[in-house]
Amino acid sequence: MKKIGQSKIVNLAIAFVIAILLSSYVLSTRSTKSSSNGSNNFSTIIPEKKATLKVALNVQFDNDKYVVIGAPTTVQVDIEGSGALVSAAQSRNDIQTSIDLRGLKSGKHTATVALRGVNASLTSTVNPQKVTVTIARKTSATLPINVSYNKNNIAKGYTAGEPTTDPKHVTISGPKSNVDAVTSIVARLSLPSGVKESLTRTAQLVALDKNGNTVEVNLSRQTVDATLVIAPEDSKRLTLNASVKNGESNSYQITFDPKTVTAYGSSDILNTMDNISVSVDVGNIRNGGTVNVSLPSIDGIVRYDRTNVTATVSQIKVNSNNNSESSMSNSSSASSSASSSASASSGTDTSDAKTSSSN
């Protein structure tokens, strides 16, 4: 009996241990599945994102002795990964690119673009990955700045003065052959069509050779402030002539104050003019008076030295009595002449009668 009882206890203990082991296995399996599912859910909550950034390229070289020609100012960096990390990279601007040319001598070289500042969890590529540049002994020169612009954009009747820039000079540097080839530094000033007023704008600088082709050199600055003074082309003093409106021109006498004005505008137009006709409305003027009148708008004249003038209007009265008296006087003269002729004729006849009687 004791052996049987002991055997039952042992069996129960073994069964209990097996149950615990099975339970632990099941719980472990569920935990693994839960953890795996949770990880999948987490990955689906945060979407991936792509972005392309333009990053300034830092060129490292001995700039006291050399100049570098042909290096791009920016390169393209593509990043991909967590949306939050990509957005952070876009906003923080921590990404840097560079090429290291230190220790290299004059000549053409190809350098690999180094990329720094990208989060390790992001995938990144730089384009281009290599750049070819020319290293040359440094030569410099200081040249005056000229301004170029489209004269056709200036309104008719206006002309432009000599443009100015601030600053007036710029320093260029580069290979000696390139620097020697530069004949002018031009600030290209953009003008709106039909411009009539002076303006100051930022203009892009470019180095040109004798044929007007661009020369690849480094400039101490890329832009300048260019000023262009725009004013009427020519001026002339013109006499004012009256043109009567709503009345007979021979019934009014009109004088102006002032009698002349200065007109500004196209030389071709002003050279053909000595006076201008000013319309004066006399419809509401009775027995004379003064009125302010505007000067006429004439193609080619852009403005006058004043906007209006004063016109003094006087009526010319025709005296009808003088005409009547003149007619009456002429009639009396005619009657007197007729009487005198009759008397003379009568005297002749009497004399002739006396002569005949005497005979």
C-alpha cells in the first residue's frame, strides 16, 4: 500500500510540472505573437516619406593661392524614411555637403562629394556624387561696372540718363587666362515695358569678353544696385493760340496768362512746333470774363511746366449806327453833288440865251 501511495504522489508531481511547462510555453507563444503584431501595427502607424533637398556645396581649398572653377554651388540630396525624420531634416537644414581639394595643385581634378548630417535611420543619396573642377593659380583684377538695359522699354517721349551702380567696381579672380580675357563687367538691369519714372533695382553681374561671351571667373559679389534716371526727352517754349468753342472766333478776343508754356517730350515732335492751340469754351461767357483752361494732350508731349492757364475773353461788338450814319452821309453827298451839277447846267443855258439875244 505504501508503494502505491508513493507512486501516486510522484505521478501527481510529474503531471503538475508538465502542466506548468505547457502553460509557460503557451503564454510565451502568445506574448511573441502579441509583440509581433504590435510591432507591425507600429510600423503601419508611421508612414515613410521621400524628399529632395538642395544643399550648398562647400569647397575646401587653399584660397590664398588658388581658385576653383567649375564647382557647382549646390548639389541634390535625396532622403527617404520615417515621415517625422524627413520633415525634421527639411526644417532643421542640418545636412551638409563638401569636396576636399586641399593639398591638390593646379589642374583638373575629380572629387567625391561628402555628405554629413543625415539621420542614420534615413536612406540618403547625393547627386552628383563626384564633381570635376579646375584648380588654377589665383589672379585678380578690379574692373568698373557697366549697366545694360533694353532701351525699347522706355516710354515714347522719355529718355534715360547715364545709369549708376552701387558699388561702382567689382573684383574678379580666376585663372590668368580667364581674368585677362574679361573686357567688361555688366550689370543686366531689367526694365518694365513703357517705364516713365526713374528706378533703382538689383541687377545681376556677368563678366564678358570682347565678343560679348561670358567668361568663367569668380566675382567678389554677384549683384549690385543699379539706378536709371528717366526724364522727358526734350523741352521747348511754345506760344498759346486760342481756339474758340461754342462761339464765332471773330466775335471774341482771347488772351492767355501766361502767354507761353514749356512742353516736354519727343524731340521729333517738338522740333516741328512753335505754338499750340488751346480750346476755350465761350458758351457760358457773357460780356467777357476769365476762365481756367487745360492744356491739350498731344502725342509725343509727355507733360507741360503747368497743367492749366488763365484765358481772358472779351467780346468784339459791331456798331450798326456807324454803318447807318455812313450810309446817310453817303446819300447826302450824292444829293449835293447832283444839285451842283444841275445848277452848273442851268447857268450855262442862261448864258447861252443872253448871247443869242445880243446877236
